[in-house]
Amino acid sequence: MIQVKNVEKEYKIAKYSPGLMGAVKGLFVRDYTIKKVVNNINFNIKKGEMVGYIGGNGAGKSTTIKMLSGILTPSNGEILVNGIVPYKNRKQNAKNIGVVFGQRSQLFWDIPVLESFDLLKHIYEIPHHVYNENLNYMIETIGIKRLLGRAVRQLSLGERMLVELAASFLHDPTIVYLDEPTIGLDVFVKKKIRQFIKDINRIKKTTIMLTTHDMQDIEEICNRIIIIDRGEIIYDGDLELIKQRFGGKRTIHFKLQDSNVFSLPKELLNYVSVDCSAELNKVSLSFENDIIATPDVISIMTKKYPIKDIAIVDLNIETIVQKIYEGGYK
């Protein structure tokens, strides 16, 4: 569905000298620097996949999405989206995709939502029965009926994001790019949006490419993630595999029955790190799964101390990705 081969994107940035003389000189002679935002990236996405495309600010996420959607042209490399070169066949590509760019609206600001939808129906040449079927589905699943008669400018951020999503899926796109679709939203609206995206993918096999800083979006929606850093892809693979590969650290919280002074059993020396919480009788042991097994740690602790309660905590995806950025897992 999406093929990206050796793609690069460079920007030519003018250099300015300080002061009045520098400004005058800049009118006649101008120096430039080349900034490479995306550097030789390669990936393929199959039909129906839901892929998280993540990275820090300035990593190249949005630039990649803009090249895939035909807004930008790559400096080098090749892109095919459903067999179309997006930046050469913009109209044909636009008919097959849906896009949500964070807080930027594709709807018309001063007219009711339903009239915006009707305009999109004509722009995308959506058959009448398909339009009605899709609109009724959006009304039922994400509850936008009460919003249809209101102007977009009168909607809250959460309400606007719901109708933006609906607008992106009205024409049955084969691919939808979601750039920060839940930014600034409350927990209830986020949950509704995530469920809607999963349902659409399950029912219509729509290919989803999601960029976000909200790691819970990634964990709940995507099975695969691509991590980009400084314009280069540093990981492309299964979400569970990255947890297994990079998420080997585990913490066990023990609630002891007795208030005796805690000392680490000698069998665990050099294998675990200890944190004695300010909370009475609570001890936390952190360790690497591939060095010592969780059942062994629990067994050793229960032999020495009466245990009242146990809680096992794995690293979440946000912490793992942060450590990859920091170079902690090379």
C-alpha cells in the first residue's frame, strides 16, 4: 500500500549576517546552508496495517507524512502510495487518502458541520448512498449528531476533532494519515477516537499511519511502530518485539508483613537494585529479565520474608522509546 525507498528531504536555508551592513549585503549576496530533515528512509506498509510513526520534535515525522500525502516533494528517492506517486498525481492521490493534521481544520470555519460534509461529498464525488451510509455510521459510533447543525468555530477542541475524523473517513479512503489526532483532548474523547479508529480498520481494512507523542495511542491502536530520530529510522518492527527486546527491565513491589529492617537476600546481590519506599514495609526490586527470572526473585524473597502483597511492573513503551532516543539500548 505504501512504498518508501531511499527517500530524503533537504531544505535550503538562507544565512543572514547581523547588523545593517549584513542586511544590505543579504540583498545582493546570500549564503545558504542545507538542512537534511529526512535522511535515506525505507519502509513498506501493507494494506490494513496500523503503524505508529513516532519520534521527537524535529525528527522528520510530519515531513514524511507531507511527502506521502503529496504536499511536499522528496529531494531524492521514490514514494508510491497505492500505486500512485503522490507528489506527481496529487488529485488522484488525494481522492484515495484521508488526513488529520492535529489542530488544523479541513472543515469550513463559519458554516455548520453538515454543510461542510456536504461540500466534501461533492469535492470527493462520493456516491449518495455511500455518503449516507458512512455519515450514519459516524453518527452512531462517535456520537456527532448533535454537532452537525453547529458551525465549526463554535465547537470545543474535542468536538472538533471528532468531526475532523468523521470528515477524513467520509469518502472511504484506502489510507488515512493521523498526525497527533488526540493532542490536547480529555481521556473520554481520546478513548472514543481510539475505538473508532480500531473499528474502521477492522470493518473496512483501512490502512492507518499514526504519528503522536501520546504513547497510549500507539499501544492501543498499533501493532507495528517505526521510530525516526534526526531524520533516520532507528527501529521498524512489531510493537511486542520492541517490548521484549528493549523492555527487559522489570520491577517487583513487595509489601512485607513485618516491619523489620530490610536486608537484601545474598542470592540477589549483584542481580537487583533496591528501593525502600517511604511507605511502611514496601520494598521495590528492579532487575533485567534475561539475567534473573521473575519467579526466582519472588521465590527467594518469600523464603526470607512473609509477603503481604506483590505487584509486578514492566517498562511501558514510552519509557522504552525514551531510552532508545537517549542511546541507552545500543
